[in-house]
Amino acid sequence: MIKKVLVANRGEIAVRIMRSCREMGIRTIAVFSEADRNSLHVRYADEAYCVGPPPSAESYLKIEKILDVARASNADAIHPGYGFLSENASFSKRCKEEGIIFIGPSEYAISTMGDKITARKKMMTAGVPVVPGTVEPIADENLALETIKEIGLPVMIKASAGGGGKGMRLVKRTEDILPSIRGAKSEAKSAFGNDSVYIEKYIESPHHIEFQILADKHGNAVHLFERECSVQRRHQKVVEETPSPLLTDAIRAEMGQYAVAAAQAVNYDGAGTIEFIVGDDLKYYFLEMNTRLQVEHPITERVVGVDLVKEQINIANGLKLPFKQEDLKQTGHAIECRIYAEDTKQNFMPSPGRVKHISEPLGLGVRHDGYVYEGFEIPIYYDPMISKLIVWAKTREEALMRMKRALFEYKITGVKTNIYFLSKIMRTPDFVSGKYNTHFIEDNLQFLLSEDDCDGLCQDMALIAAFVDYHSRKEAHKPTLARRLSHSPWKDFGRRRGMFGVD
Ligand code: ADP
Ligand code: ADP
Ligand code: MG
């Protein structure tokens, strides 16, 4: 049985994994780069080891270095989190060779699903519907043109090795086909070291809906329902919710069965996600499988009532799944917002730096998975996501109100964040009605970026008030909680607003 886990990751996900370990009585080992010496995951862990300089290629991606730490610290198992080495088949293999449990699927499942062309073929054999397109990598340009004639424009040219929203091109006009294929190939070669690209029909008015699955080493597999992830910017998710406002119970059950079949087709074990693209007509197609824990996994945990990290560890220990499909159901509604340190007004440019003040939202139905604290310097080297705010309520309407309330409570100074942008999403009619697809952000960008309403003004004024308060407290050398509460700039602001009628 696993007694000590090395977490080969950083930031919020490293902390989140360690939390479940602690609840299971498992000791935790952190690895960190020189830029992360003061990171919360380092402080939280029972032991921590530096694995190299800031760039991830020289630290978090150094397989042998991480294995050295695992051996030296007597780790039984390694949890890779998401990103970094989580979908690296040779890492899974090297762990096995070293007699260390990799908390994730086999090398075979990772490599089969990691290559999108191989995955598509495998799914076709398993009878799972895939997006119409080419079966083989594009080698012959004439054949590519013929395929496109058959399926019709627009199409997506996709890199077989792509991920994280990268390596995709939308083609709308005939004259753009060949230049796009050539461009996509050279881009894929330099970004992923593999120039395989293929063609997929572009699904109009697309919804990204994915299914969480869990499978044990004894052939049992279940799905834990869906996550609606259509609020995206540049093919990257920003807000997720479950249940999806689009699906009917019948389609949900069908897609869930296909998700389980997809996982079983590669003898999958562990937690994984089957992503589907769904049209307005509710026709759905397999998009890809992510063979790891997903960023947005907490909304599923809340609605289904399962700790996915604990299940991953139990599966890695060789235990059987503790539930059957019919034991699982969705209760209530959950929404997640990804909080980024970025400047939404400067084309969403990352905004790393020192966090001066942070007040995290609390209260009924709120979960906050983060890793930054007051005084922490957000490094420039990694993904600018600093936390995830998750709310749950009995109905979607209540969850929406709760998310607005939680975003209102969430204050960060020192770095720019997308908190206000997220609160605008929660007030955009298309989101409120639940009738949105992956074009939601671009279709509503003008409204989302405008700050001419009262809330925008409040936000700016409140930030200024917080900043002034922070400095006055620093000067007084008495930043006690009581003092902060008795001298709340948020409260002051509200009162002043009432007095002078700033509206
Ligand atoms: P999700 O956000 O749904 O969990 P993503 O595909 O966006 O899934 O990936 C999660 C994290 O992993 C992101 O930080 C992303 O940048 C990173 N990532 C995913 N695939 C790759 C890849 N092929 N190369 C580098 N980073 C990746
Ligand atoms: P990644 O590995 O980068 O996550 P995916 O294949 O999962 O790549 O696609 C990411 C996003 O791109 C999807 O969520 C969707 O918004 C868009 N997309 C991908 N393929 C299609 C398609 N065939 N039609 C319409 N949108 C697509
Ligand atoms: Mg994807």
C-alpha cells in the first residue's frame, strides 16, 4: 500500500493532491524549481527537494532527476498532476522500471490516446463516433483535397501530437487549404517534434462536453457524468459547469456509455476524461482522451460526491472501484471559474508579480483551490492560472448567484487578474440562459471587456481602497485580523457609496 507520494507538479494542483494524501495518512514529497522555493506546495509537503532552475524543461520535466528524488526519499508512488509529465508515456514506463507506482494509466494507454490519429483509429474500431475526417496522417495533398470535398468546408487541420489548445487551424476557404496544411505541418514539427497532421470536419456551433471516467485494474469502469467546457478562449477553457445545460438525460446516458467503451478500448486504469464535440443538433463526436486528472475535476467531485484523487490512489493500489454505475448520480449544480493572473485589457497578457493583498471567498457552497498567498511572487515561468473557484448549489440559478457573490468577495492586489472578466461572464445573457457554445467569448467580447457599469466602477474603487489600506496597515506594523475587520475598505467603500450616491 502506498505510504509516501511524490507529487511531480507545482501550484494549485500539487496542493490539491497533497490534501487528499494527508486525509489518507499518506506522506507527501514536493519537488520544486528555484523559482518555486516559496511556493505553497513546498510548504505544505512533508519533504521538499529542489530539482533545478526555473524553466520547466530544466526542472519539472526532468524525468531522471525526479526519479532520483523519488528513490532518495523512498517514495512508493508518483502523482504527475496535469500538464508537465502527466501525459508522458516514457515517464509512466520509467516509473514502472524503477519499481515506483505511477498514479495514472499504463504507458500503452497514454501513448495510444496521446497521439490523436492513433486514438481516432482506436475509437473507430471500438464503435465510438469520431469527427468525420482523415484516418491517416496527411501525406498526399491531393488526397487531402478530395477528403475535404467529401466532408465540406470548414475543416480543422490538427496536429496529431497537439494539446493545450495548440496545433490547430481552422480552414474556411478552398484557397487556404494547402497553405494551412503546410503551415500546420511545420508548426507541429517545431512545437511537438512530430509533423503528423490530419483533417477533421469543423463542427458548427460546437459545444465541448467531456465525460469523467474511472477504471480499476480489474476491468471495472464507470463514468461520472459530464462537464460542459464551452466557455473557451483560444481553445482553452475558462469556465466549466456540470450538468451541461445542453444535454438531455437520454443523450447523457448514451455518451457516458461511449466514454466507458473508449476507456476500455485501451485497457485504461485510473482517472481519465473523454472529450466530445457536440453540435446544436446534439450529434456528438469523440475529440480526444486526456489520460490524467483534469483541471476542472472539482465540479465533478462536488456534484457526484467522489474525491477523484483518492480514487486514483486506491486504483493505483490495486483496489476495486467502490461503486457501480447505478450507484452514481448528479446532485445539484457546480460551476468553476479559472482565475488567471492576466491583464484582460492587454489581450489577456500574463501578469505575474508579487501578490500584495488577497481575500479569498468563503461561505456556504464555495471551494477555492489555489496556491498564492500575501507576499508570494507569482513566477513568470509557468501557466498564469493561480486558482480555481468552484461553487455548488441545488440549482443552476442559485449556483450562478453564488458564483457572482464569491467573485465579488474575491480581492487580489499586486497583480492583475481576470476576476472582473469572470463576473461579467456570469452576467452575460447567453451564459445566464445556458445557451452558449465555444464562440461565446468572441461573440460577447465587447460586453465582457466593457467596464462602464456600476460594478466595474466598484471594482476599481475597491482595489484602490484595498491598496491604500494595505500600505497604511504596513506602516502601522499591526496587520492583525481584528484590525483588518474593523477597518474594512470594502465596507467603507459601500458606505461611502451610499452616502455620496456614486452610481
Ligand atoms: P484541461 O485544461 O482541460 O485539463 P488542457 O489540455 O488545457 O486540459 O491541459 C492542461 C494543462 O496541461 C495546461 O496547463 C496545458 O497548457 C498543459 N498541456 C496540455 N497538453 C500539453 C502539451 N502537449 N504540451 C504542453 N503542455 C500541455
Ligand atoms: P487539445 O488537445 O488542444 O485540447 P482538442 O482536440 O481537445 O485539442 O480541441 C480543443 C478545442 O478546440 C475544443 O474544445 C473545441 O473548442 C475546438 N475544436 C477542436 N476540434 C474541433 C472541431 N472538429 N470542430 C469544432 N471545434 C473544434
Ligand atoms: Mg482537449
